[in-house]
Amino acid sequence: MSADEDFAPWLAATQASHARLRNAVGSMSADEVVSRSYDTEWSIAQVLSHLGSGAEIFSLFLRAGLAGEPAPGPDAFGPIWEGWNNKTAADQAADALVVDREFLDHVDSLDEATKRSWHLDMFGGEQDLRGLFRFRLGEHALHTWDVVVVGDPSATVAGDAAALLIDTLDQLVARVGQANGETFSVAVTTSDPERSLAVVSSGDAVELRAAHELAGAATEAVSLPAEAFIRLVYGRLDAEHTPEVTAPDGTLDLLRRTFPGF
């Protein structure tokens, strides 16, 4: 499999997420755009502003890799964030879709050799395009859900995104998981796609492992769709947005405390 083929599903899933977001926002009134998103601290327009500024920043990363230059640092991000914060809600909503599309089109226009050779030292390591989109798709798919779920409480993270993100959660779990002094191991079995994982807390740190890596049996077991487990790690599995789950009493609450959101 070429690097282009390995990367293609990531680009396709992000393009599909863009289309889903565009369709959701295109039917919204001006009042709906300024209403609260799933994220209680952000309106829908502010979620779109975040995705728009992110598209600009990821475009900087893309161009740096193409030019063989160092990754831009925080000093380049501030003016971008300030510019988006100063937009009206209507412009945040409209402009985010434009710059997001431009970023995706730029990547799509690259030839296979360029896609294969692109690299950039960023986010703690050297990334190829698949690595770049691993970060972008997670952000895009979950924030798209933040918007879509307002009008459709049964909405889920898109299946194509979930199928990719489920295998990339280990670093995120280590970064955002809060051990809270609790020691536990929870076996997690997912469907669509099927995975056997384990969330392990030492009391000081939280890890996500393959289930077979556990030295002993897990103390609890949870079974749920992969997209729901992804939302759990991102702090988006409250009781009102939890699908059918098999779990002992108190286990979901334990995991919700461990992953309160970010």
C-alpha cells in the first residue's frame, strides 16, 4: 500500500465531515447559529470559528512541510485566533466553511509523490500527512458532532471517522485522562468496528491498552459502539447521549469522571 493509499481514507473522512457540517449549518437560521452548541461554553458559531482558525493553522503546517520549513509556533497562531474572535457570528459560520474547504482542496490537489514525501516535525514527533490528519480529523469529526447533535439528539460520530479514530486514542487518553487517585482497569469491547481495549488507571496516570496487554483480569467490563467510546474519551458521553451500553453499575460514571472533556 502506498503512502497515498494509506492516507486517502483520512482525507476522505475529513472531506465527508466537512460536507456533514456544511449541510447542517446551511439549514440554520441566524438565531440558530448563535445558539449553544453541545459544548456549553461555545455557541455553534464559536465552534465553527474554532474549526475555521484550525483550518488556517493546519494550512500553515501544510505549507511548512511542502516548503521544508520548521512548523509554525504559537506566535503565528495568536493573530489567527484574534481575527476569528473579532468576526461576527454570521461571518464565523460562513468563513469557516470556506477556509476548511480551501485547506482540503489544497491537500487533495497534491500529487501522490508529494503526499508520500510530505513530513513535518510537529506535535511531539515527525508527522506524515496521515499523522497531520489524525489530529485534524479528531477535532473536525467531534466538533461537527457538537453542531449536528443540537438538531438531532440521536446523532453519532460519523462511522468512517470512528473507524479510523478508534485506533489512535492511546496518546489522547494519556493526555486528557484524569486518574483522580483512582486505581482500576476496565475492559472495553467496541462494535463498528470491533476492538478489545482496556482503560487502566494507576491512580496517577491513565492509559489505553490492547486488552491482551493486561497482566491480570480487568475489574470491570464495558461494551459499546466505537463512536460512543470515542465520544467518552472526548468527554461527550453524557446520559442523554449514550446509546445502548453494557456496563456494571457505576462503571460509566467512573469513566466519565476519568474523561471529563477538554
